[in-house]
Amino acid sequence: MNNKEKLKNLINNEIIGDLEEAIDEIFQMIEKEKMISIADRQELEELQEMHAECREILIEIESGEMDDDEAKELLEELIDIKSEK
């Protein structure tokens, strides 16, 4: 399995699900409390931005725009980020 496939699998199987879960939690909190703090709004915006970036990465992989070296760098960064959590 090459780095592009590994990156695609990590994004599809872990990253996007984690982001969607965190986004859903914020929306549930908003629905319950009928308001959102500035910090929560910023976190929501960051999570949504990260979600969009992951989708863009998947599009680049599928279209062949991303080479294996770039995929390796992104894969290593995402693994480091996941390891910190």
C-alpha cells in the first residue's frame, strides 16, 4: 500500500469520523443551550475548516494531483496529530 492509499484510508476511516463527531457534539450543545460561546464558535469553525481540507485532500488523491511524497508528509503530520490526542 502506497502513501496515498494510507493517507486516504486514515482520512476516511478515522479523521473525518472524528471531526464529524466533534462537530455534531457542538451542534447538540448549541441545540440544547440555544446559544454558543465565542470559543465554541471558533472551535466549530476550525473543525469545519479541517473537515473541508480533508475532503480537498481526498479529491487531490483521487484526481492524481497529489504525489506520493506529499502524501507521505501529510500522513506523518496527521499521525503525529492523532498521537498527541
